[in-house]
Amino acid sequence: MQKTILIASSIGLLALGACTTIDPQTGERVPNRVATGAIIGAGIGAAAGAATNTSDGEQTRRNALIGAGIGAIAGAAVGDYMNDQEERLREQMRDRGVEVARTAENEITLIMPDGITFAFGSADVRPQFRQTLQQVAETLRQYESTTVDVIGHTDSVGSDAFNLDLSQRRAESVASVLVGAGVQSARIVTVGEGERVPVATNETEQGRAANRRVEIKLRPVVA
């Protein structure tokens, strides 16, 4: 699994030169705006925060976000906050081919199949899908006390290394659109899972199509 994460600023300054990705328009290697923005936005002394299920990792990420000026939600208000956000996203994504799922009490997942997001084997966001992502960004700006994990997945066609790289680049492309539409980069982590987390069989075209997807997982920053 590959990740772009928030890291301590003292380390991040040394890492900026390594935070590069492929420009989907020119094919050139350029600074990764999402990773760089996350490092800068975290603030001096902010510690590492990744998309992780460990309590230490989530606490560290929460502290970094609060340090970047992103407010936390009081525990009693979290349910209503996530319910309202889910309702808003369902309204926006209706008839757009994006599934909105409540995957946990305090987690909303947007599932975006690659058929509407990317051409086969490409990490370039389809021009017609940018408007959908900009609508997602509109809601994310409104509900700013949520973390945004953008996770790329592929089918099993091709090598593991190729699929891991493709899934990471796809996650970064989606994240870049969100950042360009005003979502704070400090909130975003990108993850490339490659072919490792299938939701269907890779033995059929229908199953492979289901596995090729980008997910956006939203969780509250809780006080």
C-alpha cells in the first residue's frame, strides 16, 4: 500500500523535493500539490497522520488537523453532522454514477467506478467527471471538520507494481481536483491499494469493472 501522508514539518521540509507525481496533461514529473500542501498545511511541529485504523494514528492526525486550524466536533454533535453531510452528498450524487454508502456510524464512503472517472489504464480524470468532483468539493468545504481519504483500487490485470502505481496516481488525480476546488490539502490523505482490496471476482469483466474504483472516505474530526 502506498500513501501520501501528513508528516512532521521538520521532516517534511526535507521531503518536499521527493513529493512529485506525473502531470496527467503533460506526462512530466511535477511537485505533488496534495502531498506538499499537506506538509505545509499541517504547521510547525505537526506529527505524522495517516489513513490508519490505529487509535494512535487517528489521534495524531486529529492533532495535526486541529493544528492546521480545522475545528473538531463535540461528540454529541457528530451523528447529526455526519447525517447532514450524507444527505447533502446523496442529493448531489443522484444520477451521477457515484455510490454514497454509510460504511460505519461515523464514516461515509463515496464509491466512484473507473468507467466514469478514468479511461482504462489512465490516471487522467475524465473532463466530464470534474464537475462531479467539484460538487463533492462544495460539500467538503461546507463540512470542513471531516478527514478525506482518497483511495485508489484496480483489478488484477497487469503486474502488482503497475497496479499499485496506477491506483496511487488515480487517487492523487482525484485529490488534486478536490484541492483545486478549494478543499484544504491538510485534510487529505491519498492511498494506492492496487489490486489488493477487491470487492468482486477478477475472473469476470463485470467483477473487474467493480474492482476498478476510487473511494473517498469521510470521517469526523472529533473533539
